[in-house]
Amino acid sequence: MDHVDHILKQWRQERPDLDVDPMGTIGRVKRLNHALMRAMEKTWAKYGLTDASFDVLATLRREGAPYALSPSDLMASTMVTSGTMTHRINLLEKAGLIERVKNPEDGRGFLISLSQRGFDLIDEAVAAHVETQAQLVSGLTDEQRQQLDALLRQFLAGVEQE
Amino acid sequence: MDHVDHILKQWRQERPDLDVDPMGTIGRVKRLNHALMRAMEKTWAKYGLTDASFDVLATLRREGAPYALSPSDLMASTMVTSGTMTHRINLLEKAGLIERVKNPEDGRGFLISLSQRGFDLIDEAVAAHVETQAQLVSGLTDEQRQQLDALLRQFLAGVEQE
DNA sequence: AGATTATATCTTGATATCAAGGTATGTGTG
DNA sequence: CACACATACCTTGATATCAAGATATAATCT
């Protein structure tokens, strides 16, 4: 009987006309995401990073050499709006972790490129991050985690297309 | 090969020293949560509500008569800080959907109570919300959803205690 | 080529959130 | 009973985000 069960029980009492089973699943996804984010933030903070800055640096790092993407590419990868991405880029540029380079192939745009310091930082931070994540999933067996992956993938496929 | 698979593939290429399987699971939870929230917001907006206001009203409604809780109780249920809850309560009070009543048993505190308009609104909105949620989980069979529930519950139990 | 439409990014303004600290009331201890 | 400590809520200040719109450049179409 966890927190979500309690909520469903209340609804079934108050609104027996409603089928709240899906609410339980979705509620657990929300709470899980919240708890995971809170836990991961602690690791990011050790490197002076936030969700936002880690996200951008990691996206550039995993892209491989030359570690550069346009703001539009970054927006698509990170699911934020253009205003948010501009803001993130400004902060990271001020911190010296990325550089804005004129895009030689498109006069409207820029390329956002990891600086050496940005590269070194994210390379170290991502190792700690992966360790934190391993800790966070340690309540599941490998097999359970893989089952979960498969179900999440299917769920996501049904929801994300539009 | 969804978006998350692509990310993992990039990391395995760039950082073969890291085990990024947990990142896949956690990444799917994050993306799923994001997509679900975006979809549910549309329903809330039809009733002039947001994530935040729906959350508070629903918490009061499902509590049952007399539909009143302290701000502290609401904070605990909704996982936000006290400043955020004060702000939410102010907005809902201004909108005439809740009322602040002096707590007769504790001079320091208030009870937040659903107004009649608040009750009527949330009772209608939650029915639409449940329908939206049913639509969102329709990519899974009932059995798959129950499997997912069980795995999420276990995952959450391991992460949420602290 | 000129006009139109599309794209890439930034700017602006509004809002929700959090962390930290303040004030008032309650609780417990010697 | 006086004093310390805890609790409940609010205030303040900083920040991240989004939606909508502005600007510059590119692509397309006649």
C-alpha cells in the first residue's frame, strides 16, 4: 500500500463511477520521475551542473567529435523550447563550457561546440552520473529492469507520436 | 530503435567503459513523464486548470467530506515546497475555488477547503482527466499495464525511501 | 531576379518553482 | 512558569521554463 495506492483508494471511495487504474500507472511514473530527478541532481551539483546544463553538455559529448550541434538539434534532443535553449546556451557560454561558432553552412545559425573544459567536465560528470543511476535501479533485478524497459518503450511509443 | 536507443548507442560508441543500461530505463521514465504531462495539460486547460491547480483541487476532492486539508497536508501529498503551496493556494483562493479557514485546533495554521464552485469544477474535470488517461494507456493491454504497475511500484519503493 | 514562404535563433513578458529565512504559535523541559 | 525548541505558514529573491513574437537568412516559386 504505497502513496499511489492510497490515492486510488480515496478516489474509488469518492467516485466509484470512475476507472482510476490508469491514474495509478501514470501517477507512479510521475512520482518515480520526481524521485529520480531529485536523486540525480545531487550528483550533478557536485560538478557545478544542473539538469539543464548536464543535459546540453552530455548531448554534445555523446555526439562524438567534433562535439558540436546547432541549437535546433539540441532543442530536439532535449525537449525544450527555443527560448529555454538560448538561455541554457548563454549560461554555458558564460561558464566557458561551450562556444558559439558561426555555422559555416547556414548564415542564420550557430554551432554550439564543447570547449576543452566542457569536455573534461562532462566526461568526468557522466561517469559519476552513471554510477548514481546504477544505484537508483539497484532495487530491480536485471531481468526486471529489462521487462520494465520493454513496457516503457511500448507505452512511450503509443504516447509520443502525434 | 527509439530516441532513447539512439542515445545509448551514441554513449556506447563514445564511452564503452560505461554501463549505460540504467540510463535507458531512467531516460524512458523521464520522456514518458514529459509526454504524459503535456497530453494531460490539454485536458486541464479545458477547465481553466493547470497541473498545479488540478493537483490541489483533486487532493481536496478525493479526501472526502468536508473536503479540507491543511497546507502542510497538501504539501506532503503533492511534493512541493511550502512557498509553492502558498502560491498555489493564493491563486485558487483568488479564483474562488477554495477558501482559507482558520484551523480551530491549531492557531498557527489554516485549513484549505473546497468551495462549492471548486467542488463542481474538479468533479467535472476529473472525469475528463480520467478519460484522457485511459486514452494515454491504451497502447498497453490491461495485463501489460498491471505488469508495469508492479515494476514501477518496486522501483519506486527502492528509490523513494530516504 | 523578385516575391513569398520557411527556418534558425533570440527577445520579451509572464509564471511556477525552489531555497532560505522570517514570524507567530505550539510543545516540552527544568 | 520561563525558556528553549519545534512547527506552520508566509515572504523574498533568484532561476528555469514557456508562449508568442521579432529579426535575419535561406529556399522556393513564378
